[in-house]
Amino acid sequence: MFRLQGSKVLAVDMTGDAVKAKNGSMVAYDGQMTFKKLSGGGEGLRGMVTRRLTGEQMTVMEVKGHGTCWFADRASEINLVRLQGDKLYVEAGNLLATDAGLRTGTTFTGLRGASQGNGLFTTTVEGHGQAAIVSDGPAVVLRVSPQYPLIVDPGAYVAHQGDVRQTFQSGVTFRTLVGEGGGEAFQIRFEGDGLVYVQPSERNTIAGDV
């Protein structure tokens, strides 16, 4: 259903089924399609409450029909993630599209979200199907294992999946080493067994310096 054309365009072939995608990300389609605007933050009452708490302005559209749709987001690199009953945690701005059958919601992230200027919540995607996430430059998928915890700069973090716990630790960030940081530095520590997606270009936020 999901396939890449190059590294920056997602093609979705549909035979009467549906896909949810970031509003405004569709660049072309053929066949017969219908479009419906949805709200970000998850389904149901909890999603509505979360949107009020976080002030999320993310909007999602549902595309349904027969044919092919092509999606892109500001020439960002696109990465496909297959979920088999597990859960994907992803920054809202990095989620491009999901199978309509996947459930989306929000989860509390606390300090990390606040330090990035992204709010206190991040988006969750769970179920069986495919999701497409975007990154500034080709994303690198890093393995977390019980023997080898992973430390990530908040500005480079995109998403993670698996049985992974995240905590926060203070220390020298990569930007502090090149003279771009001045305050207390924070990093994300991942422990457990899973995957973490990082981008080679850090977000232009206060990220690790609070």
C-alpha cells in the first residue's frame, strides 16, 4: 500500500480503503478519491481534551477511494515504519501518513517536549499497518538494547518504537561542544529493547538547553 518514489515522495495505492495524512501534504492523485478533514491529537473525547491542553494545531486529512495518491512534506526525507501490534512514538510534525486502520493518540512526555518547544505531548500510532514519518535529512535507525542504552540530543529525535523507556539526563550536548549552548543541557536516555529514529539535522529550537 505504501511505497516510496525516490526518498521524498510517498505513493499510496488504494482499492477502496483509506489513508490518514498530514493536511496539505498531498501533491497529486489519480483515480476517484474523496477527502475529509480530521482533527489532530487522537480520536474521541480524550483527543479533544488533549488538543485543548496542548494547543495542537496539527490537522489531518483522510483520503479514501480507488487510485494512487502522492504525498510529500517540504522536500523532507520519508521513512516507512511497519507496525505489527506495537506502538510508535513520533513528534507530531514528523508524522506524514498512516494506514486508516492504525490508531493515533497522544502521550505525556514532560520535560523533553517542553525543552523542544513542542509542548508536553507526543503522538502515538499503534496497531497493524504502515506509517510514514519525515525527517530533515535521511533518518538513521539506531538499536537500543538492555546492554547498550542510547543517548540522543532532543533536537535530533524523531521517533521510537519497541519496549523502550526514556528518561532525561543533564550533560554536555553536541551543540555545547561547538559553542552554541549556554544553559543547562539535557539529553534523552533510552533504555530497553527497541529502535530510535534520529535525523542528521537538529531542530532550530532551544532543545537541549533550558
